Amino acid sequence: MKRIVVLAVAALAAALAAGPAGAAELKVAVVGPITGEYAAFGEQMRRGADMAVKDINARGGVLGRQLKLYVGDDACDPKQAVAVANEMANDGVLFVDGHYCSGSSIPASAVYNENGILEISPASTNPAFTDDPAKKGWNDIFRICGRDDAQGRVAGHYIVEHYKGKPVAILDDKSAYGKGLADETKKAMNAAGMQEAMDESTNADDKDFSALISKMKEAHIALIYLGGYHTEAGLLVRQAHEQGLNAPLMAGDALATDEFWTITGPAGEGSLMTFPPEPRNMPTAQAVVKEFRAQGYEPEGYTLFTYAAMQVYAQAVALAKTDKLDEVSKAMHGHKFDTVIGTVGFDQKGDVVGPNYVVYTWHNGQRVELKQ
């Protein structure tokens, strides 16, 4: 009996000792396509979150607590995204910086809401990601990137201005992101009095576009608009060039990776894309960009957006003086936050209030913003 009591006291002492240490950690996560076809974007997100956590912790953390970063891989697969979201809930994560694909963020958001986890996506642009939670009265879903209806308006207006009277093909890959973006671009074109010459769907895993390219050649397509990701976009551009279809391709922010040019090579010259004003050029980003480059990494695409989302969460917790979701959410709706991508705020839906999209062209392997 004496031995049992001694063991019990020892166990209690150990639990008490472990308690404050556990409480000292603020568990956060980054979730995206760490593996798979879109791993380039997962790498951007992992790098951004990791650097942000290190920098925040180096400055003392949040409310005297250090951030502990978990990394989740959804491979841009909706089912895997839900599974990872449940893992994060089981691990006691309070904030998720993610996901990348809208098709992952949307189903995962239900898990986060059920478990009182705040989610800020750095890259999910489908309007439904914030529209649907707002209709349901959820208070935990935000994004620090723009929306496809805004992105589609910019693309649509560009197409009307430069290709009105010429045949334009609208393609999508059937994904939540690709279909949504193509639909918004088409909507903007149609509202301005321009009709598409073709409207076709592909599959995200398609590798051979020969039949589609032949069809576009017969229709004398002057511009291809693709709602989809960089892999299929790159293959489509390269194959079109090889088959003598010289129509440029235009797509959305999913082309924000140098892997697009790696796939296309010189055939990618003149390809167009929409993306926010280059975050690496922001005065507020210079110190962090220098930090990344010193490590031999170029913080392209959504790297700095992911970093900024982590900054917003840390500042919101500090303002709320608690990690409780309701209070943190109120702080996010009621304040603006200084980040590497500038000062940002959020509307009642959880959408970011900030810069709109601009049009870029690919030139000599670089994305160059077009001055309009």
C-alpha cells in the first residue's frame, strides 16, 4: 500500500510539473499539399509558417507562450483534408494556417468549426469558403487572400479589353477552385457583352490535351483561359505550342510558382495570370524576404501570405489577451493588423480587406506585372 501511495504522489507531482509546460505552448498548424502534384505550394506554406513561428517566438511568443507548429499534409484531397483536420483537433491545435486548395479548405472548415479552431487560409479563393460559414453564423473562418469573384472580374475585364471580337476558350478542371474561377471570369466577360467561343471542362489529372487543342485550333481560338492549377496549365501550354496553337494562356493565382515555367520552358513566354500586387516588393516585407534569401529560399507565391496569416493570429491573441476563439474572432473583426503583406483587416464574412488582383505576364521565366 505504501508503494502505491508513493507512486500516486509521484505521478501527481509529474502531472503538475508537466501541466505548466504544456500550458506554455500555443499549438498552431500549417496544413496544405506538402506532398503530391501541388507540393510546390505546400512548400511555400510550410516555409512561410515555419519562419513566422520562429520570428514570433524569438520576440517572446504570444502572451508569454511559445508557438508550437504542427504540419499537416492534405495533398489537396478533400477526404485527406478532413482527416488531417480531425488530427489537428485531436492534437489540441487552436489555429490552422491553411489550407491551400479551396476543395480542401471548405470541407475541413466544418471540422474546425465543430472543434472551436480558428482557420485563416492564405490561398483558398473560392467565395463559398467564407460565404457559407457566414450564412451559418460561424465565427472561425477567415482568409488573407482575395476571392475568385474579385480575381475573375480582373481577368474578365482584361480579356474584354484585349480580346473583344476574338474567339476565347474558357476551360476549367472541375475543381472547386478551377471551376469557380472560370465561372467568375466568364461572368465578368458576359456582363461586358463578350461571349466565349468555347466552354470546356478537363480533369485535374489530365496529361494529354491533344484532342482539346485540335478542337481549339479548328475554332481559331485567340486566347485560352484556364481555371486550374500550374501543372495542367504548363502541360497545356507546352502541348499547344508543339501542335501549332499559338494562343496565349491566361490563368489565376495557381500559376504563382516557378514550376510553371519549368514545365513550359520558352513556350510559356507571354502566358498571363492574375495575382495580388507582388508581396515581395512591399516595404513591410523586405526584412523577412532578406531573411528567406539568406537561407537560399525565394519566398514566391503564397509564402508571405502564410507568414502574414500567422502574424495576424499572434496579434489577435495578444489583443484578446486570451486564446479563446470567441474573443480572438472579435479581435480579428475589430482591428487591423500589421503584416509582411501590409496592413490588413477583415470584413464580417472573414474576407480580407486589402489590395485587388493585377495581371502578370511570364517573360524569360519571370512573372512581370503589367501596368494598366
